[in-house]
Amino acid sequence: MITVRHLEASDRTWASRFLSEEAGSPRFVSRGVLHQADTLPGLVADLNGSLIGLLTYHIDGPEMEVVTLHAKPKRKGAGSALLDASKATARQAGCKRLWLIATNDNQSAIDFYTQRGMKLVAIHKDALVESRRIKPEIPLIGVGGIPIVDELEFELAL
């Protein structure tokens, strides 16, 4: 059974390694902001004593941004459990909006968020030009050979 709890100080080394393995780096850019995700608050998914998922977030006033969401192995429920727990965390913090960014190449993420009730509210055309100025190692080509050019903004009203 998957349980979700808040990221603790003792999890930070694991979080940094996990983000590096899953995404190439613990550094993420969204809407022109560089996040050092392994230092952000977060939630972890635990399966029988093994950490299998991580969601990091940033709260700004009435909004919570999900900065990262990764689970391994995939399709076992950890991502859904983490996203559900993030909604509860956002509500407890008084947030009215949960939002996140996915890139245009990441169809599996687009499907995942849409299937869980999040709405596509904006397409930020050519946003990756600015993101690459901040984080030059972002690849030009993404999942399935699709050029990575746009940020897709999803939200859920709380």
C-alpha cells in the first residue's frame, strides 16, 4: 500500500538523487523562474518502506505550484496519491488554486493531469526560449522526438 507523507530533512539526499535520475537535474524552470526543487517543500510516496515518488511545490499567496511530480515505477498509483495529497496540502495552506507546467512534448503528463481533473488554462508559446536562457541544459528535442517549445499551464480550482 502506498502512503504519502511530507518530505523530511532526512529525505533531501534521496530527493536530489531521485530528481537527477528521473529528470536529469534537481533544477526546474517554470514561467521564467528557476526552482532548486530538492530544497522545496514536498511530499513523498512510500511503498513498503521504499520511497517511490516525489512531488515538490511552491506556495505563493493563494496559489500552490506543483514544481515536480515523479514516480518510479510508473502507473502504480504513486503519482495520483501524491497529486491528491498536494490538493489537501494546498487547501490546508489556504490556497485557492493548484497549478503546474508541463511541456508540449510530454503527452503522458498532459494525459495524466487531464484525467485527474486539471484543466489546460494557457499555452505559453515559445516559453522554452527563456527557460533555456535560465537553464541551458534543457534539451531541444523531447519525448517522441517532439521539439520542446511551449509551456502548458494546468490548474485546479480548490
